[in-house]
Amino acid sequence: MKIHVAIATLILLIQNALCVDNRAAMATKCVNTLGITFYTAAQLQTIFSCADPQLYATPTNTTAMISVAKDCIINNSGSKALAALSLYTNINSCLSPDDILTLAEEWATPLTKLTKTLTNKCIKKIKTCKAAGTGQEACLQKFYALAKAGITKAYVNKICTKFVKQNLSKAQYACGVKYAPQIMDITGYKCATLTIS
Ligand SMILES: *[C@@H]1O[C@H](CO)[C@@H](O)[C@H](O)[C@H]1NC(C)=O
Ligand SMILES: *[C@@H]1O[C@H](CO)[C@@H](O)[C@H](O)[C@H]1NC(C)=O
Ligand SMILES: *[C@@H]1O[C@H](CO)[C@@H](O)[C@H](O)[C@H]1NC(C)=O
């Protein structure tokens, strides 16, 4: 048994020494574990990299982060433009007379609140790393290591369930469950099988 622990520790040490790319690992986890299907891991990695300089520059400015993240998604979704437009049209007709982008702006506040603990932990990592004089890429690697550890399927399910129960109407939830499979594989998420009254 002890030998296994020793080998596991050794592997971890080697991984750290070889600078395993946590950004790439996070992107792979989004696809392989969390079920994202709309983007490939490579596309997600590009989107993450695009937002990284802003994350390092202003980790605590949520407004700036959301704005840049939005631009990064738009700028790197060329091949998905048609699929995204069709999804947008369909989900709006389901939500009518509401618009998904308007709703998303309203939902940003409760979602930010629900994810605050993990977000703060990750942001603090960047802040202390910067304060110690460490460079952008090294700090971002630490950030992605923490984010990857925290964002498990169980975590996503927990946040999703709380959000649905407190912030979604029955009709909005039905539209969500109908169209979510165009973005991700929702099997295994209890959040997709709730009964909302
Ligand atoms: C946050 O970023 C926004 C957009 O870039 C900017 O207008 C605002 O002044 C920033 N806020 C702070 C507190 O730096
Ligand atoms: C997105 O693309 C526009 C136009 O090419 C560019 O001006 C902008 O800086 C890009 N934004 C990001 C965050 O990469
Ligand atoms: C979400 O739910 C919380 C808690 O009930 C509430 O304070 C908030 O106003 C809701 N926000 C939206 C956009 O529905």
C-alpha cells in the first residue's frame, strides 16, 4: 500500500517538475468529465488563453472579466457561429417573450453569489501570486490547478440545483432542459431532472 502512495507522490512531483499544463487539463476536464460538447477541449483552451491576460491584470474586476470573456467566446467561435445562432433563435422562441441574453444578465448576479466561495479562492490565488512577484503564466497555472480541483461534476450539479430552485420559473427550466443538450451532455446531472412547481 505504501509503495502506491510513494509512486503517486513521485508522479505528482514529476508532473509539477515537467510543468503539466493546468489550462489544458482544465479544458480537457470540461469536455471529458463535465460533459461540454459545444466546444472541443482545444477550442476551450484557446478561449481560456484569450481571457488570461485580463484575469492576471484585473482578477477582482468582475465587469472587466465578464466583458473580455464574452469577447473571447465570440472571437473564437467562428466555426460555431451558425450553431450558436440557431440555438439562440430556438431558445428565444421557447422563452418568448423573454430574451436569453437579457435573462443571462439578470442571472449573472445570483450565479456570481452562488459561486463566490470558489471564485474568491481562485482570485486570491492570483492576487497573492502576483504580490509575490510571480509572472503571469506561473500564476495562471496555479489558478487553473485550483479551479480544476474545485469544479467537479458534483460542484456543478450543486450550484445548478440551487440556482434552478431559487431563480428559474417552471417554463424557463423546461426550456433549459430542452436546449442544454445542444451544449453539453446532461446525463448524470440531477439538476436536469428536477421538478419545478
Ligand atoms: C473594471 O473594469 C471596467 C471595464 O474595463 C472599468 O470601466 C472599471 O473602471 C473597472 N473598475 C475598477 C474598480 O477598476
Ligand atoms: C476580439 O476581436 C476584435 C476584432 O478583431 C479585437 O479588436 C478584440 O481585441 C478581440 N478581443 C479579445 C478579448 O480578444
Ligand atoms: C434569485 O434568487 C435570489 C434568492 O431567492 C433572489 O434574491 C434574487 O433576486 C433572484 N434573482 C433573479 C434574477 O431571479
